[in-house]
Amino acid sequence: MKVFSLSVVLSPPNKPCTILATASDLSTFSFYQRGSVSEFMAFFTKTIAERTPQGQRQSVQENNYTAHVYNRGGAEQLAAIIVTDHEYPVRPAFSLLMKLLDDFIAKVPTSAYSNPAAISFPEVTTYLQKYQDPRQADAIMKVQQELDETKIILHKTIESVLQRGEVINDLVDRSNALSAQSKMFYKTAKKQNSCCVIM
């Protein structure tokens, strides 16, 4: 699970988008690929933001990437986009986008949107780093992981009990078979001894 890019975009309806704040982690790419990948992420971010209606959320897959976008709309006309790999879970992604937009609206005045270069919003980098592992950042997902681990242990315990139970059942079956053989031996011995009785 990997987050490659996280952005806040000014997305007025039927107009080109403007990236207001962005952070990216391209450490998995070679040094020579990072420039091209960064340009692709910016293009991908703007394109998806422009094509997402206000008040909507959507996820778009392209090659090895999935972009989750939340176009909040409203008076601010903001959208948030996270570009991840396919393994990244949807719920924490949209949870992050809502937190990011709430934080951005609280800290950056609307008047600053006209000059994106002057906007200082370092929290976008903090969110990018924090949400690299969604299990640590998302409380519900963390609890779900703990439950899954407990379930695995429980399954292993049940399987070991069943294996032990199968062995015990085999022993019981063998003892039942032994009892049947003992009864047969007793009957056979009784028959043979009865023919030799002197009258």
C-alpha cells in the first residue's frame, strides 16, 4: 500500500483546475523517472478533479494507480485528490480527503486561492507521511486488523483441536474395533472349548 500524491485543488465548475497545495512521495521510482512521474501525477490530479461533479466522490484506476477524488464544491470550490496503488483501501483514502479539506479551509483563507505559489500548507506533507500506512492512521482499520489477527489465531486453535480430535477419534475407533475383536475371540474360544468338554 502506497500513497504517491496528495493534493488540494481549486476546482470551479467548467473551468480549468489549479493545484493549491500538493505533496508527493516518489521514492519508489528511480531518480530519472521522478520528473516524468511528477508531471503525470499533476496531470492526473487536474484531469480527474475537472471531471468530478461538485459534491461527488469517485475512484479512477489508470495503469498501476488509483486516484480517489472528493470534490467538495460549495463556496470554496475545492477538491482533494489522493493517488495511490491499487492495494490502498478506499475508506481511509476518502477519510483522509475530508480531513485534508477541513484542515485546508480552516488554515488557508479564500483570498489566498488566487496566488497558489504564496500558499503555505505543510500539513499536506504530514498527512501524506501519516497515511502511508492506513492501518496506523485509521482507527477502525486498526481495530479490524487486530480482529483479523485474533480470528487467525482462533482458526489455528480450532484447527489444532480438530487435528487432536481426529487423533482421539481414531483411538476411540480402534478401541471399539479392539472390543469387537475381543468379543469375536471370546465367542470363538467359547465355541472351541465347548467341543472339547467331556461328558
